Amino acid sequence: MRVNASPHVSSLRRKGIRRGPIAGLLAILVSSPPSAAEPPYQVELFTTSAHQTPMHHDAAGQDFQLTVYYLDGLAQLNATLSHQLPPSPAKAKATAAARLGALTQSQQAQLQTTAMGLLAARRYGLQRYPAIVINGEAVTYGFTDPVKAIDRYKAWRARERS
């Protein structure tokens, strides 16, 4: 396990994200107003469906908001949309478009969360996964437990202050 931490949020964020039509569309899809009362720890978990994510976190005494991003969501959607497509390109395009239009609200929400996760992972400059980012300033690689990540974050902050 490795902790990369920086006292400045900007040092983790990469500048100059390319703004193409897809990035612009994703930015519109994922924009949301900030909440009024946020807990002291904003924890973002970046992982894939291949990594085991704890279903229940022991959050006793912890005050955090956890957001989980499954970075392989687009690949899973692509597999669903392209499963057994007809050999004709025109028919395949029509079938895929019909499947895309028939996505449930849950599937659309998962797609939106995946897009948000991919953008955030790029913004933070994450090198591998699983990774946990706390308060946008510290990244921990190699595990998916937010409580352990917060404990490491607190220890790092205590060392920085002394």
C-alpha cells in the first residue's frame, strides 16, 4: 500500500484536460450542486467490478461521505449494447441505438457515475486502482476500505502538523 499525499489539492489535479465534444457532454451530465452540510471526510473510491468492494463499512465514530466509482462501467455497457448484434452494419446500429434508448433509470445512473469517476480519476491523475482519494488531497492505492484510508489520512495530517 502506498499513500501519496499533498497539502495542496491543486498538486494532485492535472491541468489541461482536453475539452472535446465527449468531455463537454460528460461535464454537463455530471454537474450537480454541492450539498449544504458535508461531512468532514469526502471519500472517493475508484475501482472496477473485478475488485471486491466491501458492502458494509464499519463507520463507527467516522463521519464521511463515500462515493464509489466503478471505472469499467462503460466497458460493461458496451458489452451489453453490442451483445449478439446483427451482421449488417445498419441493423447493428439500429439495434444498439434501440438498446441504448431502453436503458433503465438505474442503468443511466450507473453510466453517469462511471462518467463522473473517469473524469475525477483523470483530474486527480490516478495511476492505478483501486485507489481512495480523501478530501481531494490524499490518495491511497491498493485497498478499498474507507475507514482504513481515513485512518491513514489522519496519521498523515498529524505528521504534517508536527
